[in-house]
Amino acid sequence: MCSHGPSCASTFCLWNGAPNARCLKGKNVEMTRLAAATIAVIILLGSLSLAQDATPKMQVFGGYSFLHLDNGGLTGADLDFALRELNSPFGVASSFQGWNAEAQYNANRWFGIVADFGGRYGTPITAARGKTLSGLPKANAYSLMIGPVLSYRTKSKLTPFIHALFGFDRYTMDASTITGVSSPVTSSATTFTDAVAALGGGLDYKVHRLFSIRLVQLDDFYTTHNLNKFYDTAFPGASFFGLSTKERNLRISTGVVVQF
């Protein structure tokens, strides 16, 4: 029997002063089971930790954005004609600059939902080359979109993704009086809010468990502003024809991603 009782629960098992082989075998089995259970728990916890590290539930992006403008066919000559300027003083801008921010929830390592916010600023009407104009109206636009995102997460530090975003874009041009032309041109404050969509993707580079750098995000940025009505409203008495009611812009963004 064991030195501390017949149950073999003691540290040493003896039978007439000698080790009891059956009891020792039982103790070895118990120790093996305990070790296996401990290892399994460690592996499970490690796996959960790795999964959480590789796939954050939430991530927030913020950074700079550049928008290459689709002016819907508007040219300086169109402005000259509509505003009755004979010395061809006008041109149009080709880009706006601003910011882009996103809040993303990841349901799993592949699929998530993202809310995208953006602001851009610039001067849509410019002076033609060799001309000097003052009082050119400034413009700004703010977009809010939401949609699905697919990410390809591996052990690599690089995570490519694609998304399809849909929402609204609010475009505003300030009131102003343009001088330096044959006669001053007055513009009225004008705001249009219309549908917008962004189809594209990007590439994130992980620098820390909590931080990544969004190396680039490229979007086909579709707006649906009726530019004929917009500029008719902005310049009362002028008439614009043949401008697009759907604009295909290119948005480029870069910045920092914080992961939780």
C-alpha cells in the first residue's frame, strides 16, 4: 500500500517498502494529462493572442488626400463664353487637396465595414496662363460614405485591401467678386448635395501591433453633381450647357492607421 494510504494520492507509493509500479504508472498518467492540458491551454491562449494581433476588431485611419478633378467638361473657354468675357481670362483647376479619415470594424480577418469621411479644398476657377485675377471663389466639399471592405491578412507586414463605398457629397462654392476682367463678375454662394461612390483599395504596412502606415489608397471617386445647374446658380444670368452630371475623379490618400 502507499505510504500515506491506499488511495495512491501521496507523492511516493510504496509496497512493503518498495515502489508500487501500478501506483507510479497512475501518477505518470495523471502528470502527462496535466502537462497536456497545460500545453493545450497555452497554445489556445497564444492562438487567441495571435489572432487578436493579426486581426484588430477596430481600426482608425487619418491622413492626407489629393483629388484629381473631373470638371465635367468645363473649360476656361466655357467660362469665358458664359460670363461674356472676350479676352479669355479664365481657366479651371485640375486638383483639390484635403484630408481623409476612416473608422473600420472587422468582423473577421477578411471582411469588415468601413465609414469614410473626407474633406477637400481649392479654387475651381483659375486665371488663364498669363492672366492675373483677384477674388476667385474658393470651394470646399465634404463626403460621407459607408461600405464593405475586404482585406488580405497574412503573416506579412503588408495588408492589401479593396472597398466599395457609397454615400453623399456636399459641394460648396463661396460668394465672391472676381476682378481683373473686363467688368467685375459676381458669384453667389452655392451648395449642392448629391450621391457619391468610391471604388478602390490600398496597402497598409504594419510598423507596430497598434500602428500601420497606409502607404497608398486609390479610389475612383464618383460624384453626381449637375454642373450645369451648379454654375447657373453660382453665376446668376449665365447659362452653362453640356457639362457632365456625373464626374469620375481620382482620389489618392495616405496616412496612419491605429488598430485596437
